Amino acid sequence: MAKIVLGIGTSHSPLLNSPAEDYARHAEVDASGRKLIDKNGVERSFAELVALADPAIHDQLRLEVLEARAARCDSNINRLAEIIAQAKLDTLIVIGDDQKEQYDEDNLPAVLVYWGDTIANELSDVPETAPAFWRKARSQYHEQDQARAYPVDSKLARYLIDNLMDRDFDVAQSKRLGKPRGEGHAFGFVHKRLMGERVVPIVPVALNTYYPPNQPRPARCYALGQAIREAVSTFPGEARVGILASGGLSHFAVDEELDHLILRAMIEHDGNALKRIPTTKLNSGSSEIRNWITVAGATEHLTASWHDYVPCYRSPAGTGCGMGFIALS
């Protein structure tokens, strides 16, 4: 039977495609009125976060520090790409979130499995009038010359839908994309930064991590991962399957304590710690941690072979992204 042989967790922040000198430009966006939430889920202004932040963060905003961290993140992405290539997967299940790129408030499923034969990655819809730093940052999710249709393992995807329904998960399903902009950033990042021309068919699983009120709770995410692993194990054939969490860790307010908890729990297979994470901690970009919790549930049988964590601060308010990377095999 098929088996999950590889688990991956990776951040996919726009910062990962930004040189260190552009971090300050991203910080300007934070300070300009973007909705910001503190580590406990309380909405704050940028000025309030500055007042609450550790003054020592200033030392982490020096250009040489930012350059070293950006280079380390780039190296980590390259390492994950090699790990995926060397695993010789037949399929990669991608657990990602859709930020109203395809699914909107008229129909916003908590859990959706896409099972079309292909999934389109379109050209970026970032306007040419947008600042160059922002266009560069967003380019990691999109094709640059012409749209491309990437393969989907529709047979496994359909099997997962049926099997998850049998396991009392009322999953939504989609066989085609409803909007012309193509696959969301969580899936585009995998195709553009982690596969390149070494393409593996994927099974896109979209969680509503961002938008209340139907965000899956941590315990449900963990159980979903367990159910996916069990379903894969009954899929006919000898397919080598990977599962990848795209997104996170904490942002826009960096929470190093939470990020280390996630990595430690995945390494130690501490499902209870992940299930107990307060939902107040999983707001804004930090909500994407739900994708990691799902992968943790699916990889209880695997051992962490490598991981790294890079806290990428970009402002004295402590905004930025906790960049997490892990491989389990």
C-alpha cells in the first residue's frame, strides 16, 4: 500500500524572496496601518507594539544581521528542495491556506481537497505600479512568462475525499478553480521555490486558517493529519507520498516562544501540546501554524532529520516572520 515517507514544514513569507535591504520596506507596510495582532490575539497599532516590544530587537535590525538571516533562509529553501527531490516522491500532499485567492465569503470551506487533473499557476496580478520590492517579493508565487498547469494526483485526491468522509470529516471538494488568478500563494510557493523543473504531482488541501468563524481548531487539524495518514496507508499501490505544510510560523508579530513550541512538538511527536495551543495564538499570519499541526498529525511515524528556525524581525515593533523549516523521514 501507499505510505507517507516524508514530512516537510516551511515558511512561505514574501520576505523569503526579499534581500535584506528590503526588510525596512516591508516594515513600512506594517507601520502604515496594516491590521496587526499581538502574541495573544489582541489587535494593536504599530505604535502599541513598539511600546510592548523588547528594546533588544533593535540589535536584530542591523543590516549585517538581516543579511545573514536572509542568506540562511535561502539556504534552507534550497535544502528542502533537495530533500524533496531526493525522496523520489510519487505525490506531495500540500497543506496550505487560501487567503481569499480562490474561496471567498460567499463560500469559505474550513477544509477543502482539490482534485482536478491539473492546477493552474497564473502570472502575478500585482500591478506594475506596485513598488519594485513588493513585486519581487510576490514573484516567488507566480509564473513570470506564461501561465502553467501543474499536475495533480487526482486519483489520490479523490480517494482522500471519500476516505475522509468515511472518517467523519465533512470536507469540501473542488475540481476546478473559480477565479482566473490561479492557485493560491501557499501552493504556488511549493511549485516555484521547492520544485522548479523537478515537478511532483500534488494534492492541494486548503484550510481556512485566517478567517473566523470556521477556522479548524488545533485538535481538529491534528486529527485531520492522522486521518490523512491512515487514508494514504489504504490507497492501492506502492506510492511514495510526501506531505508538506506551507506557511507560518508566527507573523506579523514574531513569537519565538510559540515557534519553538511548534518545532519541538513536531520533533518529539507531542500531539497534546499542539492540540492545546490557544486559538488566540493562531490569528493573522500565525494562523498558518494550523497547516503545521496537520502535518504533525500525519507524520507521527516519521523522525525529524533536520530543522532550523530563523527569527526574521523587520521593525522595532517586533514585526516580521518566524521562519521555520523541518524535514521528517
